Amino acid sequence: MSKKPALGRGLGALLQSADTDITSKSTDEIPSIVGTVSTLPIKSIEANPFQPRTQFEKEALMELSDSIKELGIIQPVTVRKLGYGKYQLISGERRFRASQIAGLTEIPAFIRIANDQEMLEMALVENIQRQDLDAIEVAFSYQKLIEECNLTQEKLSERVGKKRSTVANYLRLLKLPAEIQLAIRTKDLSMGHARALINMDDEKKQLNIYKKIVADGLSVRQVEDLVKGKKEEEKIAQFKKGTNNTLTFSQQKIQEDLTSFLKSDVQLQSNSKGKGKIVIPFASEEQLEKIVELLGL
């Protein structure tokens, strides 16, 4: 570690004063503190209560700890001063934790002003920018920003530099069953698989497909096709609920004529309101082409 930099005369007094809680003051009032990098006792810094990351890989922390032992802290953590001898992390929790593991008693820290809302926003946005944050952590971070900072999805997308549709897709993950959310967090389920499952409203069917993904190693495309198939089945089932299975003589005649003409088992469906559909099944690409030809399309 490099030698501890000496605190400026005025700065040292300010950092140790109970009257200098700078969580809500303006920079004009405390120019001597804001923007300063100082070496602070680790025991005087408390964790960020707004930290969205809940899982830290032990192996990665140990590697960072070894690096810190060898080279020291290259990038200071960012903190805010709470009052007499107390600080709170805004960002840099991995460095902070790794420094504790490395046995450091002091750590370089950049001191800045931040009220609770600003601190929350900075912590969340910084974490969202990290590539190793899992999709559910990102989703929770987006949700917290919207709720705590009163942001719309559009404003949030601007803050984090993402498309609004991307933000919306992440937020929709939080509607998935807990079992599926856990699988996303443990990387047993990809974001692509999750996005496909979001398009189903039935939780039981979502779980059934999830189990097929795990058991059969389904690709994202296979899941998308499966979900589309399920949705089509639901539409047909819903239609059949209001369908009058007894066709009129005229409708039966039309169905028979179409079956004969198209060489396919045509099904004519009609509901009590007179609305309906004509279903023309085909068994092969060749049969489909023949039907299209007969229809003059």
C-alpha cells in the first residue's frame, strides 16, 4: 500500500466533526470536503443499505483480495459522511469487502454529497451498468428506482441508457414464479428462455415448460414455438367455449363442399352470435401448395 496521504488541516477537522453531516448540504457550503479523496478507517464505513446486489461470488472476492494485498486499492470507493466519524458506502462494495478480507484497516475513499434518494439512484445505476449483475437483480434495481425515485419507465430508460422496451422486459421478469426467478439468478435459465416464458399468463404452464427446458435442454427457439403453440391452443379452446357445435344445414353443406373441393378435412365452426372460422388442415407442404392453388391465391 502507498503511504497514507496526510489530511489537510481544515479537512481533518471537518471529517472528525459531529456537525459536518453532509448528506443534504450544498457544495457551496462545504467546498473543503466535497470531491476529496481521503484515507478512512474501514471500521468507520458502513455498508450501503440501498445495495441492489445480494450475491457476491466468494472466489471473485478472494481474487480481488489477493490483488489488493499485492497492489493496494487502485480505485477509491465512494462514500458520504453521516456525522461524527461515520461514513456510508455509495459505490465500491466489492472493493470494500475484498479490503476487509485482505486485512486492511484503511481504505481510500472519495467523499461526496448525497441524500437518500440520490444515494439509492447512484448505487442502483452503478450496479445496473455492471455486466455480471444477474437479470433478476437488474429487474429489482429497475423496480426500486421507479418506486423510490418516482421515475416513469421512459425516464428510467434515459437514466440507465437502455431502450424502454428493454426496461419493460426486465420488469416483466418479476411476474414470473419464484422458482423460475431463482433459476434465472443461478443461471440455470437464460434471459432468452425467460423472455419467452413471460409471454404466457398461466403460471402452471410456465412452470411445466420450465421443467421441460431443464429436463430436455430446450433451445430458446423451441420454447418460443412451444409457448406460441400453447397460446394457440388457448385461443381455440376459448373459441370453442362459445361455439355452437350444431351447424345449420346450409353450413354443413358448405363444409362438405369445401372438403371435397380442397381435398382436405375442412372444419367450419360457428358460435351462437353467427361468428366463426373455417379451419383448413394440411398434412404436408405439397398439400398446402395444392390448397393455395385451388383457392387461386
